[in-house]
Amino acid sequence: MADYLTLPILAETGYAVLDAAAPLTDSAQWTELEYVSWRSSGVTRFAPLASFAGEVECNGFWNQTPPRTDKDGVWIDLQTALAPDLVRRAMEPGAGVGRCRVVELQPNTYADAVYNLHLDDNNRLNPRDTGWVVRGLENLTDDPGSLLILRSDRFDPSTETRIPLPAGTRVVIDTQRLWHAVWHRGSAPRYAMVTSWESGPELGTYLAAQHARTSVRRVELPAGLVEDAQHEMHRRIEDRRLALEAVDRAFELPTMSEA
Ligand SMILES: [Fe+2]
């Protein structure tokens, strides 16, 4: 049966870490952008650089008229004029770009991040036989104490990968396959650029050139911290179920996020 074009390097673990990019020092390229609130995990705001039709908004392309998958994003002139280096980096692989935005995340806890774990809905309406959409993440601020949390099983911490986020950290992730969230331990907001890229020969060649690797050195966390976060996640999910039940709405375990 025909299927999507995927990248062999992502088949094993669902993510690949690239050589770090030279950190960008001109922080105005992300702080001066126009931000919009958007439902996502954690306390976040988004500054879109490419959107469905070049407007400053973050809605999924499949929610618009006419709906399409997360490809062929339209650059937003007023935003890209402020962030030329970001645009250059998003276009560097030569892969098709869908949505592209800067994400601002406020400091949170490990338990918050575990509760926030979600999958992205990257490939809705994506035609078979075309490239599977994955996400590129580049950390803009220097957050070496913060961790990108990835899990293949949402509820199983033994499936967790933790990737520290110094400035210039770059990871390509199949975020429709891997549960993900960020534990940001800083005192100031953390900024990252997230780009929807189309899988294909261009992205594959780029990943190889950037020495993409599919495992990282293990970052240990205290067992008690992990255990407490598991309890907290289940408690919050149950709270949500009860709250919805109280207003007579069916509870559905949230899984997908727009972010
Ligand atoms: Fe996400």
C-alpha cells in the first residue's frame, strides 16, 4: 500500500539531534515579534513567522478555508522582516515549510511538563505518497538546565528521553509519534523556533550533513521527582475528568495539541 515518504533516520527513535547551531545573539529577532495567545501546553505565547495565509495567527491549516495539510506556509512579511536569521534557518534544509513560529514558554516544573506531554496533529489531510510532516526545534535562548522531554509512551517514564536546551540546540522530531513537552527551569521565558518540515530527500540530506544522531547521553533525574510527577499527572487528569463531568460534558483524555 502506498504510504508517506518518511526519513529512515527518524524510524528508530522518532527524533534526531543535529549539530548545535551558532547561537543567535540578536534577541530582538524573537522579542520584537508580534505574539498571539494560542492553546498549547504550558503557559505559552506564539509568534508566527509562516501561517496559512500570511496572517499573524496560529490556527491549523486544516481548520481554514480551504483546508489543507501543514505544508506551504506563507511567510508573514511584518514578522520575517524582524527575524531574517530565523527565516534563513527555517529555510536552510530546503525542505517544504508549513507553519513556522517562535514559542515563548514561561518557567514551569517537571510535573507540569509531564502533564503537558502531547502529540502534534501534523499530518491531518496530508495526501498519501507525499512527505510526512515533522517538526524542527531550535532553542534560541540559552537554557542548559531546561529539558525537552520526549516519551514514546505517555504514561511510562522509562520511555523518556531528556534533551538539555543550550542556545543553538536543534532537534528534528516526529511529534505526531513522540509525546513531548519542555521543562523550563529558567527564571526568564524560554524561546524556541518550531518549524513544520516536509520529509523528503532535502531534509534527509540536511540531517546527514548536520550529523544527526538518534540517541543522547542520559540525563538522570531523582526517582522521587519522576514518581511524584507521575502521581501529579494522574491526579490532574482525574481532576479534569471530574470537572467536565460536573458540567455534564464527556471526558476525553486529551492527546493531540495544536502546538
Ligand atoms: Fe507540540
